[in-house]
Amino acid sequence: MNRFVLGALTALAGLGVAGAGVVMTGAVSVAADEPHSEALFGFFDLARSRAVAASAAGIDVPALDDDEQVRRGAGNYAAMCASCHLRPGSGPTELSEGLYPAPPDLSAGAPDPAVAFWTIKHGIKASGMPAWGKSMGDAHIWDMVAFLQRLPAMSADDYLAVVASSDGHSHGGGEHMMDDHHAAADDDHHPTGDHHAPAPPVEPAEPARKTHVHADGKSHVH
Ligand code: HEC
């Protein structure tokens, strides 16, 4: 081994030890309200987009232009995604503002279909994006991808109309509404929020219901 290689390896080992030392002092911030440095954020962003692009490369994208797919996807989007990814006219929500990395505003631009399918199915580690494939079949995910292609062109009224015409939250996962609880769509939607469950004989009073969303994206209603 020549002296140059030996020197480089020693320097690398030194850096590794110094890095481990900094980690062990607890000086690396994990607070979601303290952004990474630009360089570190750029590194994570590149790693994520390269990994997702590589995984999505082999996915065959089916036809996504059927109005029925869009209609079916709308109810699930309102129930499970709009709280983080917004809807036309909603403005930011507590979740979209508090999460780091921030969820992209999907009402502003449509993601690539294969990338969207893979991301929805598998989620993104150490971000707020859950792996929906654990509870949602591929056909339901493609319906949502079809919906996402149309979403940016929808007005607030178009959105509310297609959500109201949708079958509600329909993938058998049994989760509850996650849309902004002040939103009109939510009010329209609650009665049909979970059409698998038989209607309870007495609806609990509306103000007593509070959707509690955990960091991993799962929610339940108190
Ligand atoms: C609790 C918040 C949260 C919920 C709920 C959520 N997401 Fe996400 N989503 C995120 C975050 C955060 C990211 C970005 C992750 C990153 O950049 O590392 C993301 C990324 C994505 C992306 C990738 C966009 C791109 O251009 O790469 C898509 C597509 C997406 N989410 C769709 C959905 C859909 C559809 C739903 C509902 C079934 C959903 N998300 C629910 C937080 C959420």
C-alpha cells in the first residue's frame, strides 16, 4: 500500500471518529423546525430522488385518463392525503406546515405517474409519507395516481364536486378522515366517510369527534 493511500485512509478514519464523536454528544439536531444545511438537504434530496427513480423505472403505467378512476381516487385523496398535500384553495394546513421535509403541494403540480405510484405504495423513510400499500391495493393506488394527474387543473369547486361524487374512503383499510377538519369537503364527507361500517344507531355529537394524527400518518378519532 503506498503512502498516499495510507494517508487518505487515515484521514477518512479520523473523520469517521470525529463524526461519531459529534453524534455521541447529541449535537446533531433532529428537530423538525430546524432545517438541514443546504448541502445536507441537497444530499438527502438527491438520494431520495435517485432511489425512487430507480425503483419506479420498471413500473408499467396503465391508462389513467378514465373519469371513473379520477372519481374513485378523489374520495381517498380527500380522506388520506389532502391534510398533508393540500387541495385547491385550501392553503397550508397544520401538517403541511409542521412536517420536515415538507409534503409537496400536489394541487400545484402533478407528479410523474410511475414515481407517484411507487411513492404512494412504499412511502418514504423518515418523512411523513406513509407506505399506503400496506392497506391499499394497486388498483386503488392507480385510481389515486389518475386523480393526481387531474388535480392541478381543478378549481376549489371542481375538487369539492368530484370528492362529493366519489365513493368516499374505499380501500378497506378502516382509517378515518384526515382532511382539514375545518374544510367544507370534510363536512360534506363525514356521513359517508367509512362506507364499510354500518351506520351507528346514534352518531356521536360532531364537536366531540377529534381526529388525532400520529407522526407516522395513522389517525384515529377520539
Ligand atoms: C402525514 C403527511 C402525509 C400524508 C398523509 C401523505 N403524504 Fe405523501 N408525502 C409526504 C411527505 C412529507 C412527502 C415528501 C417526502 C420526501 O420528500 O422525503 C410525500 C411525498 C409524496 C409524493 C411524492 C411526490 C413527488 O413528486 O416525488 C406523492 C406522489 C405523495 N406523497 C402522495 C400521497 C398520497 C396520494 C397520499 C394519500 C394516500 C399521501 N401522499 C399522504 C407526506 C404525506
